[in-house]
Amino acid sequence: MPITFTMHKNTIKQLLCYCLLLICFTANAQVSTQLEQAFNRLAADPQAKYATTTLVVLDAATGKQIFGRNENLGVATASTLKVITAATAFSLLGEDFTYQTTLAYSGKLDADGVLNGDLIIIGGGDPTLGSWRYANTKENQILNTWVQAIRNAGIKSIKGKVIGDDALWGSSTLPEGWIWQDIGNYYGAYPSSLSWRENQFDIQLRPGSSTGSPVNMLRTVPEMPYLNVINELRTGAAGSGDHAYAFLPPLADIAYLRGTWGVGINKKGISAALPDPAFDAAYRLQDTLKRIGITSTEAPTTTRRLSAEKKIKPAITAKLSSVSSPALADIIYWFNKKSINLYGEHLIRTLAWKAGKETTTRNGVQEELSYWAAKGIDKNALNIVDGSGLSPGTRVTAAAMANILFQAQKETWYPAFLKSLPINNGMQLKSGSISDVQAYAGYYTAANGKKYIIVININNYSGSKVSSKLFRVLDVLK
């Protein structure tokens, strides 16, 4: 007589779960072994001989570590820090958060349309004002909005000036730890409560006739009549490319161009940082008004300059217009896609501002650290000094960054966050690169549906590009 067994349904379910766990454990163990072999090959590469290389791969579903090496060492992050800044901003500000910029005037407007006072552009911290990236933020669009508001108010002339009000965030400019070679170039533009056109302008160049000969500076776009640009650039050898830098500190009126510009380079020039974005915004509005016949009797200025001259900012009489920024989700989309350092520095300061603290980078970072500490992440694993990762002084562990990426998946804003991450090596990874640092952080879904969280970083590598060697490690997951 055959023997039969009857199993309870719960027992069958338990066995199935056990089998699935065993399969996952076995698969993760195999991946871990392959990652270890690939990592060891990278570590043995001559480019990594004197480097600090870190890697952590998590199971995105459980948060369990599949592989880690040096994952608790603090390393310079470069722009992979942006994933932490973005996640914090989403959490503390909300994906629908917007900034507001207000146009107002002081004094009195008489019956003949003469404003006996000043026009004032009141900055509200918007990093996108005048940006070309969004339909409603372009420079001409903003200027036209302001001009229409001025006309609607009946202003025909101004016995006064246009003031760029950059007082909201105080006098602090550059984040700590930024280096002189970066400051003055577009990627080193400092944050201001009245930022304008992403705080940059272009300098068009043409190489000389031979190596070592002077480079021709053709023009600035837009014209910068209030800035003295001293060109010390030399022509580089064919194929040497762009090694040109603008040395231009905040609030200065003299810029130095130094370095080389290679023969045959396929670029029109370089982009430099606006030394005083609030002034440039005031200057452009006053110049636009002059072109259409609405003249001013005084030169444009800023509240910072008025303060330095011991002058009091005039009181607001009436508000003419308010311009809203794109929603935070749209700002973070470009922040990560194009790695816009300026956006990161605005976001980190916004955290301090909205918390009612003095608006400095340091206070913004403290808000960030407190938020993640409440989520169980050791503050000591996040030695952060800016919002963008441009500072080589920032040190973050791969394990902490991976943990933040894991926790981000649980949030309502996660789809917008994921959408912002660029594609690198067929994976959704934010890249980061500063001198002798290359890093990637983000997510990957393999062909079999397995989801991973990845943070890989190499500091102090030798030679030139090293990305392809990092990708060979990550290819194990494909």
C-alpha cells in the first residue's frame, strides 16, 4: 500500500519561501564572489596602486550588503554627493517646493509716470532665474515679464536706479573648501539669494597661429562692460584641448584668463562665473528699460553694495510682479542630469533658510546631518562641507551613501529622484569627478529583474581616465 503525505498549506508556503531565500542567497553569493574578483583586478591595476578604492553593492529589495570593500572609509565624493543633497532637499522641502522672486519699487510714482524712487529685484533664493533650461525662466522671458509689469504700473522714467536685492541670505558667498582654480569658472559660481542666468557668462576664444602664441579673446556673451578681462592664455598644441581657466573671485571687477587653448579645439570658448549676479540682474533690467525709453538717473547697484557704502536699503512701496521658479522636482532633474554645482549650493543653503537658521552652507549641512542621523546614519560617516561635491574636503563613506539611496526608495518623491539620475554604463548612476577622483552612485536593474544599489569610488588614482575600469567591476552585475 503506497504511503501518502498531506502537507498543510502554510507548510508549503514556508518551504517555498525557504527555497526562494536559498536561491537568492546562492545568487548573491555568486555575485559577491564575482565582484570580489573584479574588485581585486581593479585594485591590482597600476592606476590604483596608490589609490583608495571603495565599493558597496546592496540588494535594493532588502538593503542587505552583497559586497563591500573599504565601504566605511571616508572618501572625497565629487558630484556623487549630489544624490545626498537631492534626497535631503526632497525630504525637507518637498518635491513641489518653489522659490519666489519679487519686483517692487520704493518711493512715489507721480501722475506723469515718474518714479521718484528705485526699482528693486528682491531675490528669493531661486537658482533658475534667467536660466535657459526651462521655458518660463529664460532671461528674455523674465526681463519681458518685468518690463510688462513696469509698464502696467505706469512707470515711464525713474529718478533713481535698479537695485538687485541679494540680502536674504546675508553676505556669505563661497562654500568652505572650494579651490582657487575652480572659483571664477562656471562650475565654481557661488550661490546668491539673487542668482541670475545660472551665475555665468561665456568668453569666446580663438587659438593663435602657433603653439605658445597668444589666444585671441573675441568677445563675451553677453557683453560685460563693467568687467575688465585680462587675457593671458597661450595656444596649446594640436589635440591638447581646453586647459583655460578664469580666475575671478566673487564681487571682483577684474578677471584673469590663464592656461592653454589647443589648436583645432572644437569649442567656441569657456564659461566663467558672474562675479556679482545680483548686480548683473539689475544691470540687465536697467539696460533693457533704457533701450525702450524708460531711463534711470542713477547707476544700478545691489543691497550688498549699499550696505558697504553705509547706505540703507530703501523701503518697499509697492510690489509689481512675482516670478515663481520651477518645482523642486524639475530643479533636481537638471541638478543631477547636468551636475549643476550652483543648484546644490542653493539647495543646501535653502535647508538652513527654511529652518530659520543663518543662511550659510555650514548651517544647511547641519540640517542635512540631523535629518539623516534621525534615520539611523552616523553623522561621522558624512563629513560634508558643501552641497555639490566640488570641495575636495568632503568625505563620505560608500556605506552611508548606499544606505541613503536605499532609504530613498521608500519615499513618495523617489520616482522623481530616480528620473533625475543620468545613465552611465547602462545604469542609473550619478557620476562624480574632480582632480584624481572618479565615482558613481545609483541604481541598476539587471536583465533578470534583480535590483542593486551601487556606490563605487576611487581617490588619488594615477594617470588619465579610469571610468572604464570602474565599469568593468560593475559589469559583473549585468
